[in-house]
Amino acid sequence: MTFRAKHLLGIEPLKPDDIREILDLADQYVDLNRGAVKHSDALAGLTQINMFFENSTRTQASFELAGKRLGADVMNMAMQASSIKKGETLIDTALTLNAMHPDLLVVRHPHSGAVDLLAQKVNCAVLNAGDGRHEHPTQALLDALTIRRAKGRLHRLSIAICGDIAHSRVARSNIILLGKMENRVRLVGPPTLVPGQFAEFGCEVYDDMAEGLKDVDVVMMLRLQRERMDGGFIPSEREYYHRYGLDAEKLAHAKPDAIVMHPGPMNRGVEIDGEIADDINRSVIQEQVEMGVAVRMAAMDLLARNLRERADGGVMV
Ligand code: NCD
């Protein structure tokens, strides 16, 4: 085993072999999930608590299903955004939950760094389900699995990440992961939404879709994250769609077999045309959701193995 970490807080600390190990195990869980009996005992006897301080549909459902299919006792805490007062409140919540002896804590929080802070205060394994605009590691892993299965490899691909990159933890985690696996990553969007700092990750930056999508293997669209914008980042949604919304005409610049991705939730008619999103010959958006459950099963299984090894006195790095 190569992935020996206590927590999964981001893609940044992972080695390429860790990523491959998680994806290889996730492939096995895809088979389990497609079978008649979708159950294993990998997490039997363990308690998983999901704490979502920010709204979520698919990520929370996916973590819940993943835990249940692996036999864990899963509890969803109802965390209202209004109860967040940062700092002490978050730590107090963490300490309270810690006293109940959970084994896996899945946390989503609107502040970048909040999940790392929480992880320092608890004994269990913590999985980051998205913190502010920082990281969303299981999303990048499920995207990687989707790409690997569709393209047969996860290296030397040309991938365009398009739209609201500035506010996106999905973009950040994907940029880091795809870079580690030696792909060429292009960022495409209006200059207000594509901060120059990403150039230092080795990405090429474009503000024109036709140029940015030219001959790419993968087109990854992002949602306009209005809730994280505090000013006029775009002129109007109509104008945005005209210049940056993915439609058949813009997609024609990519390779003929390029796949289309979107982490959801989608704004049809804003960043993506509904017909492209639903085109089963191009869009792998439903596959991404399917891979999400398998990747979360794999990540929690591996973290649980590490927990057991630590409890048995094994040496952890
Ligand atoms: C993303 C998120 O919450 O970061 N969604 C998700 O996890 N599927 C992207 C988004 O909200 O746009």
C-alpha cells in the first residue's frame, strides 16, 4: 500500500502512486456498485459522520451511500449555515463530535482551511468534501477516474478547464491532480475569473473558447459560483453564455472524440447548453456521478485500513 495518510484533506500532499492506488480500488468498487448485491464489510463496525456546513446534493448523497455500501454506521449532521461562527464554534463542534468516537468525519465548509483546522483537533480520519475555494479532493479523484476510464489513460492528455476558475475548489484540485499525472492543462475563461496565479502551476491561460478548446481531449465546464462573488465578475449571464457557454459550435474546436464534464450542479444556458450536457456521445456527466460513489468508497476504505494499522501499532508515515 502506498497511500498511508491519516486524512484526505487535499490533492496537494498525494503522490502519483497514491492517486493510482485510490483509482485502482475505485475501479473495483464500480464493479461492486453495478452488481446485484452492492455491499461489502470494509467499514463494518465503524462510524461515519457527515458534517456539511454548506449546501450539497450529490456530494453528501454520494458519501452517505458510499459509507452505507461499505457497512459503516452513517450519520448526517444537520449543519445550518446560520450556526457557523467560525473559529471556536467549529472547534467546539469538532471536539463534541470527537467525544462520540467517530472513525470517519466527512466535512464541507465555506471557509478555505477550515477542514484542515478541524482535522488537527480530532482523533479520527477526516475527509475534505470541499472547503471554500481551496480543495475538493474526492471531486478531482472522481474526475480523474472518469477521464481514465473514458480515455484509457490519465497522462499526456490535453484538458481544458473552463469558466469560473477563480472561485472553484474543483478547478484547484483538478489542476493539481492533472498536473501531477503529467497532463497539459489549459484554463479558459474571462480574465476576471481566471487568476494569473494559476500560470505558476504550469497551466496555459486563454480568454477565448475557440483557441482554448482547440484539439483538447477533455472539456471540463464549471458552474458560475455566484454565491462566492462579491462584485461584477461578468457583464450578464446572456453575454457570458455567448462568449463562454459550451455549445456545439465551440465544442467543434476540441478533438472529435473529446469528452464533456461538469461537476454539477449545472446552470443550463449559462455555462453549458442543455443539449450538450445530455448528449450521451459526448457528455460523461452521469458517469462522474457514478464514479463519485466508487471513489468515495475507495478513499474511505483506504483511510480505514490506515486507522486499523495505526491502532495495531503499525508504523505510519
Ligand atoms: C462543486 C462544489 O460544491 O464544489 N459541486 C460538487 O461538489 N459536485 C462545484 C459547484 O458547486 O459548482
